[in-house]
Amino acid sequence: MNRRTAIAGALALTTGMALTACTSESVPQLEVTGAFMPQPVSDMAAGFLLVKNSGDTTDRLTSVTSSLSDNVSIHETKDRTMRMVTSFEVPAGGALDLERGGNHIMFTDLKKRPRQGETVSVELHFEKAEPITVDIPVKETTYSPKKQ
């Protein structure tokens, strides 16, 4: 009887360890910096920011929501042509750079036009990581940060 109990215990422990190994994928470590929105001049606006991933697991930005607009999407720019996409990769140990002239967040049908000095709250949604809320400062219309 003791031998059966010992064998059953060893099997349970081995199975538990195997299941843990299968499901213990590490979580992306995301941080958002450098966010800004040029003051909009129409009922459309763009948002820019950097999502750094210091983790060892790739993630994807899948959507953005905001009370500023019911129509917020993510766009890529290739060959000076902009198009909506369903997600952007945030590589492990790398970053997703949403910048002027490139990939960005697009707000259409604004409920109000934010002014320079105000902030716009957005929530970034990811495939794996929890959502991140960011207060994006509104800058002058021509604002373009210096690259370091």
C-alpha cells in the first residue's frame, strides 16, 4: 500500500511539474514613454508614443480606446501611404515606436478638440499584457520631438 501511495504521489508531482512548464510562459514587461498628440486642427488627431518591452516575450498592441473618440484605430505608414492595421508587434527586448511620419494612433470624429496643454487619456490593449492607461499631453500642432 505504501509503495502505491509513493508511486501515485510521484506521478502527481511529475504531472504537475510538466503542466507548470507548459503554461509558465513569461509575461511581457511593457512601459510607455514619450507620448504626445499634436493639437488637432480638424475632427481628426494622431497620437504617438513608444512602447518598450524589457521582457523576453513578444506581445502585440491590438487596439486603443479613448473617451475622446469612438473611432480610434492603429495605422501603419509604408511608402508614404497610411492604412489601418489590426495589431503591431512589441518585440521581446525591443520597442514599438509610434512616431510622426510612421506608424501611429488615429482618432477620427473627435467629440471635442483638445487644446495644447491638455491631456488625452487612452487605454492601450495588448494580446498578452494587461491594458495600460496613458495620459497623452497635447502639444503644439507642429511639435516633433528630437530623436536621441
